[in-house]
Amino acid sequence: MKLKSILAAAVVAIGLTLQPGAASAGDGYTRWLWFGTDGRISLWLLDPSLNYVTSHVYGPYAGWVPIELKVLDSTNNTYVLWRNSDGTATIWLVDPNLNFIKSNTFGPAAGWTPISLGFDPSGNVRLYWRTPANQVTVWVINNAALSVIGSSPIYGPYFGYAF
């Protein structure tokens, strides 16, 4: 039994270590997110030729797991999504040079898990939520104020499909 626990922990650690995320912006620079095995992140900035420019390390923060980053082309700002063990989401706004500007917390919403970020055509952030039963909804968040300005209906579940 102890060996299974050790193997499971090793698989999670390797997965977190080797699961980078990247996003390119309108300025031609690439922002890279490295997930640390201890819950911290390292944000990297790469120039248009993919040369390292700078980086910042944030965390770890007890109870929080980094999920992903997205870059808004019109501002070149980076948004980092974190999920708390209680289901709460937090979105960080990071400037084009990867300096933390501010954050806001959303939820927890009972039975819902924050899973991803996106943008609408107006540049608002979209925070995607899912339930274990494969229901989904989207919260629309102002990209500068990081405040909720709307949401979608709840969709699903749909037989034979998962989100």
C-alpha cells in the first residue's frame, strides 16, 4: 500500500514538473508557465526569437494549485489561473514583463471547479467552470478590474460527452 502511495506521488510530481504552459502575445513575446512540484510557478518571458529575457517565481501558496496562463493580445498582459483546494478560483493580472499587478478571487461555487481561462471578442476574461457531472458554465470578468460582469447558462450534461 505504501509503495502505491509513493508511486502516485511520483507520477503527480513528474506531471507537475513537466507540464509547462505557453502563450504568445501581440507583441511577439512568448510567456511560459512552469509548474513547480511544490506548487510554485516560474513565469518566463521569451523574445520573438524565443530567447530567454526574464523570469519571476511566485509561491508556493498553501492550498493553491496553478492551472494555466493566458495572454490578452491587445494589452500583452498575462492572466494566471489558480485553484484552491476548496474550489475557489483566483485570477492574477500580470504586466507584460511578468510583474504581479493584482488579483481577485471567485467562488467557491458549491460543486463547481474552475478549469480554464479564455477571452471574449471584447477582451473580457472568461473563467470556465465544470461539475463532476460534466455541467459547464462561463463567468465573464472585466479584464482590468477583475470583476464579474456576466455569466452563461449552465450547459450539460450531455449523454456520451465529457468536458
